[in-house]
Amino acid sequence: MVEIYQRLLSAYGPQGWWPADTQFEVMVGAILTQATAWRNVERAIQRLKAAGALSPERMASFSEQELAELIRPAGFFRQKTRRLRALLRLIGRHGRVEGLLSLPAEELRRQLLALPGVGPETADSILLYAAGYPVFVVDAYTKRILHRLGLLPDEKAGYEEVQELFEKNLPRDPKLYGEYHALLVRHAKEHCRARPRCPGCPLAPVCEFFKGQGGL
């Protein structure tokens, strides 16, 4: 796992992820990025900023219809509006963002997973990038890359199984986890696409898929 990280970091450099000004913005982005490209999330975030809606207090002052219109570029905007409002209620129960994020990691994760539409990837993104807990975020890109490398027998392996691969073989460092996840996303977009672009791939020397193709 360390060698893969080093190869990716050497190839792409630090990614500076997650791009956000506040912990609350990270939390909002984690919900908005569900089932959409990040460029669409950026458009929605900019609209929220322009409307002064990127704090829990201000966002709560907007009606459901107004908030849905602001985040429309992120897609599934009605569903995501309901999810954001559920997040606001959770924050409200803890007084403020800092109160919620100061919960122990397991309890914070449990409460996030209890929100409608929040699964492990969204919850762990909040734990890692907003709360700073050493929790590795797994997505479809991660599974695809590990499967092609020969480290994951089944690309449809369970979330926790893949997460454990990283957390057992890496230092428990949130900065490392965050950078690693961002590098995997970058690599999936540059080379390890649904139809892979193997020429020039920085992971080719350690990739079983590449070797199986005859190293072409």
C-alpha cells in the first residue's frame, strides 16, 4: 500500500483535497458530491456562498424550495436538500458544527449513518476531511484500482473489507489517508478509467491487469 501511494504521489504531486474553507463546507460538499461530478458540486457551492448560505444558521433560514434551487447544479437537488436539512437538524442537536464533530469517531459515524441518504462513503468523508479522524474513504475508484492491481479479488467487495486493507497496512494518519484517497481519484480519472489507459500509468510496474495484457 505504501509503494502504491509513493508512486501516485511522485506522478501527480499533492492534491490539496478537500477544497473547502470551513468544516461545514466539507460536510455540505460530502452530501452534494453524491452521484455527480465535482465540477457540479463546485457550481452549487459557489451559489450557496453567493447567497450567504454556507453556515448552518444561514442555511437553516432558507426554505426547502430556496435551498433546492441554490444546489440545483449538483443534481438530485430535492433529495440532497432533504439530506442537508437533516444534517442541519443533527448539528442543531449538538449546538454547533464543532459540537457534532467533537464526538468520538464511532459515535459520530453512527449518527451520520442514521441520516437519510448518508452511507459509509459520505459519513467517512466527513469524519476524515471535516473532523480529522484517521478513517480511510473508499469509493468505486478505489475498488477498481485495487482489483486491477491484483490486491482485491472481487471489485464488488464490501466497503469495510476494502477500508480494512488500507487501515491495516498504513500508519493511522488522517493527512496520509486524505492525500491517498485524493490520489486514487486522480489516478482513476487519468489512467484507471472504466476503459483503462495503461500507457504511461505510474502503477503499471505493479499492476496485474497491465501484466495480463502483455505489458502493452
